[in-house]
Amino acid sequence: MESSSGSSLIFCDRNNIHALDGGANHNQKSVQDDSVFEIDDQNDECEFKWAAEDNIFLSNTREGGTLILGRLFASKDEAYDFYNHYALNHGFGIRVNGHTKSRTIKEIIRWQFVCNKEGFKSKDKRQMGKDVKSHRGTRTGCKAKMEIALRNDEWVVDKFEDEHNHIPTTPSKVMKHRSHNKFHRTPIVRNLVYELNQKGLKPAAITKVVNAMSGSHKGDITSKQCTDLLRKEKKNHVGRECYGIIKHFHEKTKSDGSHYFAMDLAPDGSLRSVFWADGRSRSAYAQFGDVLVFDVTYRTNHFKLPFAPLVGVNHHRQSILFGAALLEDETEETFAWLFEQFLKCMFEKPPLTIITDQDGAMKKAIKRIFPHTRHRFCAWHINKHVIEHLHSFCVRFDDFEETYTKWQKRNTIEEFELDWEIIKQKYSIGKGSWLENMYNQRYYWVKVYLNDCFTAGMTTSGRSESMNSYFDGYVNSNTMLNDFVKQYDKAVEARRIKEEEEDFYSMESHAVLLTSYPIGKALPNLPSNGLDCSSYIVHSLSMQSTPFAKKKTSYPIEEQVARLYTRNLFEIFKLEWRKSFDCIHQKSNKGINFVEYLVGKHGVDVKHWRTVNYESCGELSVKCACCKFEMEGILCKHILYIVRKKYLEVIPDRYFLPRWTITARYKDNNMVKNSSTRYEQDEIVAPPLTLWSIQRKFNTALEVSRKSPSDLQLLESLLDSYIDNVGNKKLIDNVGEDVETQNNPNTPLVFVNDQCLMTIRDPASLAKNKGRPPLSTRFESGLELAAKAKRQKTCRTCQKKGHNSSSCAMRKHPTMVDMRLGVAKQRLMREVV
């Protein structure tokens, strides 16, 4: 192979590197296994060529060894970039091997850049004598290097070695060297990775997004590189996670004046527990805080602190968050601290009902902080424990399961108590047994004792647990505390977007009504006989298929409900409305201003019918024994049947709870309307909810008018007029009275500014408490284990369960082996014969 003048031709085989002068002629018979570089001193650019048919690697470059020596650079980074570019053109990578400091001025006066295969990796003394998996070696003792020295405030190349003892990397692979693979370390990519991680994306998803945005010409980022970036970012916050939490909350307070947070600290300053809630969550509680669901079986942080979301249900029957906490443990004192902070945050307004599991410490804390709140046990946990503890009774007594079911579903307290005495005697329920303990706690779970307990349709803590599963998409068991509170905000924002979507669909669509009746024809009086009433209903419904049914209109009641309720609540109402057409009635009692009906489904025994009391004296009143309205806030099918029977065109407003109507949606300009009417006028101090509501209205008015000088002037004149008329007198009367400001619900327990002098530390150790087991699994009950044992296979060899014949240990026993050989020999002899 011959090269032109002014060029040097380099043959790089696997053992040696041969430099040939450009003016000489050389014959190369076979270069199939050799790599060839062509260095052109007259070109500034380096070009790679790879001849696939000859397996030849060609490179044109300008920088020879003589031209690199003595080259000047303004900085160390400039020299590094130059040598790295040189290495890219020649098929190798580099690294910084070290530096030398001056003994007099104590500054760096020399840097050394070497090939990344320089030297050999030394053995780790910590791994001596241990069976440790070793990584493949990459060092070959290469001598190639470039050194720069500081002279007159400039860096000059005074040493340069360009001899390698390894073959160069091909152009398609050279970018894999760490010194060249810098794309993932650029500020743009780094910031993008951090931002996508804050959005809840995992490294694999982040990698795909970054590579799709970057394009193929800039290189790709791998999942490992993405993970390394995130791990390095986390190391910057080790030991400062709690400080990050406070800093985040402080920033939230600047943008949201109603943001509330509180921390419980140990004497040494380490974090015990933290609770927080933003302004919109507090506003939602003022609207939907009648029912609270509380559960602490979720851990998604590397300190294993239990995550305790305080969950409710909104006007679309969607789960909403009133606040959240990370707790030190699950003791009564910790729960009491949390409930105290929650009550202070929520304007001293306790919930009407709280639903939890059967945790004893939680029960005591609720009774202590919320003495007037109805406490209900989760029905799912009750049924789970029934399967575990009563399985033996079901095995011993064939009728126990049916008797137990009837007992807990009794409609009256008298029937429930009578059945309990029968069950105790018939099935020998001893003292201290699980069933007797549940009877002693009957006020927390038996339906007949909870008929007046409003639950908004919730009977389990499933909403809290489903909210936990929702957070799985944002956090995991390795999430740091400062990242956890940020990801919480992302998850809450996603939930609120769904709520706003439901608001939009409810307002921009109209309901499809279920029933109608003819126009211009008076409805006949319904007969008192239940069967005749049922036949009339069938006849009225069949009229929809006749020509006369073309002139018809919807029931006024159904139209009224469709205007008020959200679309999800209207679907629930439609279900009860449809069921009401299958009902019939009987009069059981009648007075001057009231009638008592028995209402039930046609064909069902009368003893299962429900009693409906209808009072028409003064304000209309309808009440059903099923207590659906008292528990869920929605009229039942029995009441709707009587309403239709009485030909009522409008249902009184008190039977439409504001929490289920579309007007309950979140609005910035009127968070809580007419809050001043919610307390007695003779009270000396207004409730915290009223003060908070008025304060938010002031803030909203200021935000709305801040961009308009005329609006600001109007607002200021209104305030001046109020102060002149009322405010001055009040201010004089209340001089020195700052008691209430000390209990301001907007004042956080811990407040941090930019010059914070308070020392706060991360938790000293991992939390050890109850909660969800690792790997998000649950413990199987005894009944489930018994059922699984029945499904196990039986070995044909030893007749034992749990394995099959091929894996049986007896088959490997010498006696069994000889026996099998004997059987096989006999079978072979029979075949021969």
C-alpha cells in the first residue's frame, strides 16, 4: 500500500504499531486482520474510514507529535478538550491521571492526561480472601499520555507520548468511551432528567424520552447513566432531607398563603413526624369534611416512615386528599399529635364520621381528640377477620354461617341483642373469644347501630388504600423524604385535574332522563292494593310504546335532580329511581297528618319490606327505615316510590345535600360562601373557618384587582369606608388582645426563612412499626392457607403432598433404585419373550 507525500501511513496490527514515511513505497499483501491509519499533516479535520471488505480502519489527522509539543492553552479544560478530541480521532479514550502542586505557592502547576488503558487496576485489600465477583479488566498498561505545565499563566504541552499497545476502537464504538460519551453529563440533559424524575417517571421511561428528544446525531443515554445521575443527585441531599422538606414547604407558603405544615421533633432535633395540607385541601375539607378515611399501612420512603393520607370523597364520589403525614410510629401519642394538628389546620372543625381499621391505638386517639365524631370500623377488615376467626365454627356447625349473617344484618337493636343471646348459648361462645370481643365493639361496625351515621356511601377504608396504590406511580420504597413531599404534590395535582374534568363534563352535558308520562291526561289515583298498584306501573310503562306516548314529558322530580346533581350522583339516583318502579306498598298506620307505609319489591316477603313515614303537616317530611338518606345523603327507592305516589313535582331542598351538587365544585373566588352565618351571632369570637374564609376572600380580591389601578382604588375605598365605620371602634376595644393570633390556623408549627438558625436532622433510624408488609404483599388467612393445601399435588411414590413423583426423595433411595431397576428388567424380559 502506498501513501502520498506529506502523509504518514500507520499500520496497527494486534501486537505492533508500524509508522511509515509518506514518501516511501511499501507493499502490503494482506491487511485483512490489520487496522490502518492515514495521518495527513495538511488537513485540520480527522476522518475515519473503515473498509469492510478489507477490515481496514483509516484516519486522517493533522496533529502529529511534533506539532502537539509546545502547544499553548489558556486553561486545563481547554487542554483536556483538545486531547480528548485527538483521542476521538485516533480511536481511544482518555482520563485525568493526576496533578502536581507547587511546594511554594501550593497551586497546581502540572496536569497529566493519559489513555484510559494506562496502568493496571490494583487489587482491593478489603476483598482479599473473599469470594467476590470481579469485573473484566480494561487496563493494558498503555504509555500514551499528554502532560501540560503552567508557564506564565498559560498551560504548555511539555510531554507527549503517542504509542499505544492496543488496537484502536472502531469509529462506531469509539463514542462508547467515557471521555467521549458526555451527552448525559451536559447541563441540558441533566436538568431534563431531574425534571422528568420529579414528574414521577422511572429511569427506563426517562431514557426513552431523552433519546427521542435528542436525536441520533447527539448520541443516546442509557438507563444506567440515567440511574447514576439520579443517584448522584440523591447523594447531595443525604443528611439534609428534612431541611429540604422545610424549604419546600416554605416555598409553597410564598405562593399559597393558606399552606399549613407542622413538624414533631425529637430533643436532638431529628424528625419524628410531619403533617401538611395546602390551601385547596383545606377548602375541600370545609366543603366535604363530613367523612374522613384514615389508614397508615403504606411506606414509600427509605426511612420506612408510615405514610398517612387523610382521604375524603368529593361531589363526584372521587377520592380527595385533605392532608398527609409521615409518622414516626403507630402509637396513641403519635396519632393524637397528628389529629391535633389536623384539627388545628381545619379550623377546629372535627369530621362527623371517621373510618379506620381496628387498630387499638388509633381508636384511643380518635376518642381523645374527636370525642363527638362517630368512629366506624372498615367493613372489609371485619369480613377478613370473620373468615380467619370463625372458620372453625363454620366447619363444626352447618348453620353457623347463615345464622351469623342474619344476626349482623338485623334491622332493629332488639332483634340483634336477642339473636346474640341465642348464638352464645347455641354455639358456646366463650368469654374472651374474638366474637365476644367484636360484640363488645358492636357500636363501631354493626349496621343497626350506625343507621344515623353519615358515611357518604363509604363503609371501608378502601379509598385510603386505593389512594396508596395511586401513589405507587410517583414514589417507591427508596424515595427520599424531600422528594416524597414533591411527588405528593404531583399526585394531588393529577387527582385535581380529574376532578376538574368531571366538573366540565357535568356542566357541559345534560342528563338522559329515565322515565316519562303522557301530556294532557291526568294520572289516575293509585289504588291502595299493592298488586293493583304494580299493575298500574306496568301499564304506565307500557304506554311508552303506544302512539299516544309521542306526547310525553319527563317527571318533574327527575328533571329537578338532573339539574342539581353531578353526573355521577345522577347515575346513582337513576338506579334508585328505576328500582322504585318495582315497588308496591301497604298502609300500616294512618293519622291526621301522617301515614305509615310498608314498601317493598313485588314478590318479596312482607317482613323484608321497609317502613316509610310520610308527614305532610307543615314542612314535608319523609323518612325510611333503611336509612339510606341518613347514611349516604341520597333518597332511597322506598321514599321515591312514595314521592311518585303522592304526585310531588318538587322534592324539598333539604333532601339535596350541597356536597353532592355541581355548585360544590372548587372555585377560586368563593371558596366558602356565607361562612359568617355558620356560628351564633352572640359568640364573642368567630370560628377559625369564618376568619380563614374572609381572609382568603381578601387575598382573592387583591389578586383580581392588582393589575387594574381603578379596581385597586375601588377596593381600597371600600376598606377605608369599612374601617371608618366599624374598624376603628373594634381596634380600640381589642387593644392588647392577641390571644387569637397565637392560635391562628395559618401559622405553622415550624417556620423557616433564608436565615434559619434552627437545627433539624433526619430521622436517626428506620421506623419499626406495623403497616404494609415489604414487597406490597399481604398475609394469607388460615382459610386461604387451608384451601391452598387442598390444591397441592399428591406424590404417587410416597403419597405425601407438596411435590410430585419425579422430585420425590424416596425415588433416589438405594432400595427404590434397585426396585425400579428390577421392575424395568422384568418388563424387558417380557418384551423379549
